[in-house]
Amino acid sequence: MLRHRSAGFALLLIFLASHLALLPRTLEDLDSINFALGVRQFDVSLHQPHPPGYPVFIALAKVSTATLRFVGVNAAAPRGLAIWSALAGAAALPALFVFFRRLEGRDRLAWWATIVAGASPLFWFSALRPLSDMLGFAAAIWAITLMWARAPFRKGLLMGALLAGLAIGVRSQTAVLTVPMLVFAMAAAEPRQRIAAVGAFAVGVLLWGIPLIVASGGMPSYLEALGAQAGEDFSGVVMLWTSHTRRDIVYAVVNTFIWPWDWWLGVAICALAAIGSLRLAWRAPRALLMLAWLFGPYALFHLLFQETATTRYALPLVPVVAYLAMAAVEGLPGAALPVAALGVSAISLMQTLPASLHYAHEGAPVFRAFDDMAATAHGGDPVNAIALHAQMRRASEWAAPILPARVARAPHGREWLTLVALWKAEPSARVWFLADPGRTDLVLFDPRARDLARGYRWDFVEPPFVGGARPDNVDWYRMGPPNWMLEQGWSLTAEVGGITAREQLGPHVAPAVAWLRRQSEEVTVVLGGRNLSARAVTLSASLPGGIVDRFPIEPHTFFVQRLSLPAGAIAGGAGYVPLDVKSEGGPTLPVSLEQFDAEPPSVPMFAFETGWQEPEYNRLERHSWRWMSEKSDLWVRPIGRAVTLTLVGESPMRYYGAPPHVRVLIGDREVGAFDPAADFDRSFTLPADLLAAANGKVTLVSSRFFVPGGNGGAGDQRHLALRIYEVRVD
């Protein structure tokens, strides 16, 4: 036992030293930014930090941040928060060992289960982050361990109850862990001990609750802020309570039990944990019931009411899975338990240590982007405004002192409208835009006006370490004044179309406006979409001087129309002129506008014609795409010189047993072919003479396709050949 204690103490020192050496240089998740703002100036109504307020965590962080600044440590704000995670991670491990040992009295199992839990990707990495999760868990597991003390029972119960009350001020969710233990301990206590335990718990809550209410301006102000946060959580967070399809349930379970270990290791650990549960039910049913009593409520709470994609919320369940997995291995002969525990720990750390090094040295993608923006501006690159998707807005508030231009604030989900307003007011403005790569609303601007300066990524598998972090990966675009930009009512992607549908807009309700940059040359406009109604409608396009074109659209059909604006039609100096697109069928005959482009001569353009499906989007995969059928046409504008057609798509091997043969034809001439067996990014040269002779028609032919609903069935009868993420013509 003495040898184990010495080894345990040495491992704790290694754990703590490793984490103190790798404290992050930047903030990262939205919660960490709110915490840092709360350390600077506590105001729950301003989400500094967000409700319920985390008063104990903020108080501790104020002390650590001030201390680090005093001794001259760089990045004191993130490190002043993260240091408590490192200390708490080291402090939680002895409590876990004691807890595991009390479950069955098996010291060897408790020892190895603790090592596996401490080395697990989520536990190790959470001890680096500037968040309250690890400190809250450490306080909770110590409270549980103290309340389960065998002797002296009364002292342990009171200390544990007091700590349980204080822990709620670190992280409110700890109550779901500690209250079941408090109830269990009180059931075994004498009446006077029960009263004392309730009193100790209440004192722990009041120690932070009273200052919190006072600092918030009184109970009504605090409850108003708390209610607003609760409303946002229920309306804006994906949780099983509000969305419980079969896929949602599967994702919730996977995010909760598998991804905290990384994928394949998580699958193996969960399989072992299932076996361990059966072994425990056979040999020690009371221990299994104790685990279920203590951690079952949190598991249900997490699965039903928390966003399980944010994997750090599953932290309290990691030790339980580790113990059950090691309980399964313990039944094997010989040295199976230590070998398995060391193997699991080694595999965990092989993934976790490189991610920890990158996290500590590089920082979060959004803050790396802000650093580069500041450095680029100092190098003389001009910029008039910085715009961004709303999930980066809080980060921009923290980084404001180093940013080289004003930040254009934008409403969530409608950020592009802020850019439209900016260019209407300042037609020559140069903008830097920080984009969420999973969003698609930048298609509402002429793509030739934006240039990807750099993409910023975590550079490690995200779910076990920073799953659900907001902001996540980002792309920095330099944007000049676009030739065109679109307001509301369009559906160029499924995401944008969803916004249009929610707002009950579209050309059948009100004109969908395209703002065209004034120029003297002739301009070709591409307009495409679908008539979603059972009746023919007429679509019109109008400039301020009158109607440019009117054309009919047959029921339930796709359409593509090319309009020509003669030279001088949109001349008149700087600025933009509106092109109104309106359906004359009225609001009961919906029309979806899914394609737009407008360019002067000699600029490459393309349009989806026959054989293509509507735009689609997967929220979980964060991909947008169109399906092509076995024969699909593109219109590629002949401009008197060769152009390059690029196709980016998904591996068709998800759907076929062998790669399809895909041909690119102009007329009857094959200009390219390929047999994709993986995700692909292929480019083909389109000769100028062939394009001109075919009037721009390019045909893609696939040797394979499938029908999702089965041939002749009642389901989806579309012919799907390849899922195409992007088409470019350069």
C-alpha cells in the first residue's frame, strides 16, 4: 500500500506539472470568454459571465488572474481560469480512488480505474481548459466522497454537505451529482445529523448566493437574467427533450459515452463497460445500484437537457465508464488488469498529448485569426470594417483592443444583411470577414469578390477534446465590393432557404432584391430555381426604370433563365442598383430562387441546368451539396478562351460497390473522365471552341446511380449519382 501511495503521489505530480506547463495562451469556447469578461467586470445581466453566474469560480479566477498578472505571466486571463482546471484535475484523482475503493473495497481495481479515468482524453484535456467543468467535478466528487465517509460519519457528512453547497457556485450542474449522495447519506443519519447536513448545505449555497444576488442588483434582476438564459437554452440548444428523433438519440448516446474517449477506443471501452456492468450486477449488485443512484440522474439530465455535442458536459460520466470497463478486465487471469489499464492509458495519451501541445501553443482558431488580422494591418493591408458570423461576436469583443478596424455587429443567422447595408452605404469598402466554415450564407455575394486569406483549424480530432466549442474553426476572407449581393427572399443554399421559409419570404410574397454594382458594360444575369406550386406562374425581373424580363414557369419544375442587361442599363457612378425579382402568382404559389449570378463580358459563369437536384444541407456534417443524376447539364459561359471546371464531391463508395465512371462531355466530345473511389476534387479544361459551338452546354454522365426509395416504390424516386459539394469555373 505504501508503494502504491508513493507511486500515486508521483503520478499526481506528473499530472499537475504536465498541465501547469501547458496552460493555454488564448481563450476559446464562448463560456470561457464570458468567464474572462466576468473576471474583468462581473455582471450576469451582460453575460459576464452567463447565468447562473458561477460566483465561486469567478471569485477564484479573480485571485489567480491578478496573481499571474502581478508575477508577469503572459496571457494571464486564460491561464488564470485554466489553472483551476489543472489543480482540480489533480485534486479529483485521489477522491476518485477513494470513491472507487468504497464501492467494493477492491484497492487494485480502484487504482487502475483511477489511472484510466485520469488518462482519458476528455478528463486530461478538460484539466487544461479555461472553463468550470473540471473544478465543478472535483468539488462534486470530493463532496460525494466526504458524505460517504465511514468514520467519523457526522464530520464527513457536514463537510461534504457544505462542499456540495459551495460546488453549485462553481458549476450549477454539480447539484445533480451531489444531491443524490446527500439524500443517501441523510437516510443513514440520525435526525439531528440530517438537520445539521441540510444546514451545512444551505450555508454553502448562501455563502455564494447572497453575494451573487447583491452583485446582480437584487433578486428580480437576477431572475430576469436567469429566465432569459433558460429561454435561450430551450429555444437555441439541440437537446433530446425538444428534439428526439432516432438519429438524435443515437448521436446523444455516442457523444456522451464514446466520443469522450475518441472513436475506436471509445467503442472498445463502452463494450468493456457493458460487460463490467453485468459482472458488477452478479458479484456486487449494491455497488452497481450505488453507481446508478449517484450518476444515473446526471446521465439522464445530460442526455435530455444538455447539448450532448458539447462533449465536456459528459465529464462526470467518464470515471464511471472507466471503472466498469476495468471491472470487466479484472475477471481475466494473470496481469490482464494492469496490462489493459496501461494499454488504454497509453492509447489515450498518444492522442491527447499532441492535442494538448497544439492547444497550448497555438490557441483557439478564432483568436489566431484575430492575431493575424492585427499583424496584417500593421503590415499595411487596408481594411475598412471587420464582419463575422455571430458566434465570433463575443470573441471579437474580447479581442477589440488589437483589431485594426470597427466590427460590424450582425444579428445571428442574418449576418449577410449587415454586409449588404455596409456596401450600400460605403460602396468602396474593403471588408475582412471571419466565417464559420459550416455556414453557407456567403454565397449571397459575388464569389469573385472574396479571397480566402487563411483557414484556421484545431488540427486535432475535435469531439474528445473541444467537441461543441463555439466558436469553432474559422475562415478569414478578404472581401472587396462585390458585383452583386442579395437581400432576403433567396434560397441559394438549404441554410438560406430555411431562413427564407421561416420568415415566410420569397418572390411570391415580396420582391427578392439583388443589388447590382453600377457599371457601364453589358451584364448577363443568371436566375434559377423551382416552381413549388401546382400551377404555372410568371416571374419578372425589374430595375428601377421598369421590367427587364418576364417569363413563365411550369408547375413543379426547375428553371434557369439568362437575362441580358444592355450596356448602360445600370450605369451612373458608384453604388448599387436594385434588381427586383417577383412572382406574379401571389403568396399561395411559392417559388424558390436557388441560383443567381450577374457578371460583365469575359467573366466565367456557370449555372445548373437539367439533371441536378435542389440544394441540401446537413447540420451535423456541416456540408451543403447538390445531387447530380446519371446525366446532368451545366451551362458554362463561353468567353473566348478556355476555362477550368472544378468538381468537388463525396466518395460514391458510400453508395456503390465499385467506382462509377464519370465522363465530362461538350457536345459529343469527351473532355475528361474519372472513376472516383474516394472524396474527390477534380478539374477539367473546357476548350473555348467547343464551349462556343455547344453554346456553353457541358454534360456530366455517370455510369451508376441509385433511387433512394427503391424502383417503383412510394418513397424518394430521384435518380442520384454523385453528391457534389462544389462546382467552380475559373
